[in-house]
Amino acid sequence: MSGSVRKKTRLRQAVARQESIREEPKKAQWSNQEYTTEEILKQFSLPQIVKCNQDSVRIRSDSPLPINFGNPLVFYDKRTVRKLLAKNIGIDAVSNKYHEINDTIVIPADYEGLFLRLQSRTCKDNTCFRSIEAMAKNNVRAFLNMTKFTAFRIGENVTTNDYTKVDYTPGSVFIVDSVCTGTSRTRKDVVQHSYLKCKDEKDVQILIPFHHPGEFSEVLTNNNRMSVNSEYLIANQKFPMVVRFISSKQKPRLKSFSGLFTLIDSFEESTVIGCVLNPSGFTMFELPVSSPLSFHLALNNQEMNQHPVVKNALKLCEAKNKLYAKDMKYKFKFVHRIGEKYSTVPEEEEDDVPTSALDSARFGVTITYLYI
């Protein structure tokens, strides 16, 4: 082989190696220094690729984190907004009554959904009515049933006594039409009965006997309007208060969802919207700027933006960031350890969360959270 041929061969091999290097996905070069979320926002522009110092994250064995902090993350956007803090309300399988469950929910002021305000302050409030007759006497315009009850559906032919029984589970909403009377004949006499004529959420007309027992909460009105948004609730409402979800542009993302919430408070917060970098599926999250978690930065952030996984994550964030930011979310609490004090926590208390500020200081841990 001549010298010129060998030279050309070596040149082709070198070019092939360079092409191969360019095709290989870039690897992140992580900073030695750690930054809090607040420090990242002050010193760098978003989006940024970061890696959490997961050694400082401690979770309960029966309540794993909903995202994998072992994967790199993208901090995509920052926002500041007021939010409603709420408790999810579920139905007890044994008593078939409402009760607050452990899920804490946040609802942003710009959430694109509507709610009904109930007279009840909590799901165990004693202000609810105990009979249909009591609501009729108090001129209630609309109500929600807290317990199961049976009504009579009015048939299309109003000249006949075509009334079929229909059962309503807790959480249904009814608009009151009027009070009407009817009679029933016994062997000895004709008995007169009073009924509350209503419409259910499907506009079906029903009759409910006055004597029907149960627990019913009045739906409050606002200038003849019943539905209000979260911005109105934040600006005008006193807490606590029970609200009932009515509608939104997108289906609520909550797994356990009865439609009822106890609003506890409202607050303003700055957060970062981000995404977990995982080739098998991306998960978006919202992290408070005040979070004590620390992160390493990708020093080659610009190069990493060309990585296929990062590019797909950025496309997802660009498409869904605004909708995701406005949506209601779970507030997921977990423990963050501070320095070396964490090692003093007894092993038998490994799954326990500190019950007081004193315990947090003694064990060198603090409670933090994120939204999913």
C-alpha cells in the first residue's frame, strides 16, 4: 500500500471517529458546588439541567416519592401566584359518610375551573340540615346531599302518576324549584304529603318527601350566581369552607377525587416548574423556590440541550407548562436532612416525621414538599 493511500485511509478513520463522537449523546458535567433553587434562579437563567443531592432526602418506606430524584431534572420556568390550600374529602367505606383524608391539595388562583361554596365549614359541620322540610322552611335555593337518599323521578307525562324511584349517592347537587303537595289513599283515609320539587345535575325533575331524613348542605349564591372560581375564593372567602368541584377545562389529575374539598387557607408562593429526565417517561413537578433541597448544575448546559432526552423534555415543558402550572396538584411532604446531625436519628424512628420544631432541630431534619 502506497503512502498516499495509507494517509487517505487514516484520514477517513479519523473523520469516522469524529462523526461517531458527535453522534454519541452528551454526558452532563456536574458542578462540584451545590445550589438551592433560590440561588439557581438568582445566578442563572432557565431552563437549567440539575441533579438533586438526594442523600439529603429522606422518605417514609410506605410513602415513596412520586418522582425519582436519582434522575437529572430540568428547571424550566418560574412563577409566583396565590394558591388555595385544601384537604381532599373522601367517603368512608363503612359509615358511607364524608371525612377528610390525608391528601393535601393546592389550587392556584388561575386554575381554570369552577366550584360551589357550601354552608358547611368542614365535612363534620353541624350546620347542615337534617331533613328536606327544614330546607324548605329556610328557602334554600340549592343544596348538596351529604348522605344517600331516594327521590321520585317525575315522568314526561305529568298527567299520570308516573313516578319512579331513583337513588342519589352523596355529593349530588340539586336546584330547588318549588314546594308541592300530593295525596295517597289508605284504607281509612286520604293522606296529604308535601314534597320538594328539584332538578338534579342532569336536569331531571324529582320530588323529595318532606319527611325524608339525611344531611344536606346549602349551596351559597353570589349575586344570583352559584359557581365561583378559585380567584374569587381567595379574594373573598373566609376559611375553613367546604367547596364542591363543578367543572374545568381538563379533568382533575387527582387519583382520589370525590369532588369535595375543605379549603384551609390561601397563600402566595414562588415555584419552579420542572420535569424529570427519564427516557421511559417524563414527569412534571412544581418545587417551591424556598425549598431547602440542593442541586448540582450541568456545567455544559447548552450542549446538554441537544441531547435527545433533554430535547424531548423541553418540548413537553413548552407544550404543557402553562396548563400544568395552573392545574390543581397534590402537596407531597418529605423530610430533608441538614448536615451531619441527621445521623443522630435513632434507627427505630427512621420512618417517623419530626412532630415538632424542637425534634427537627435535635435530629437535624426539616419538612419540605413538592407538588405533583
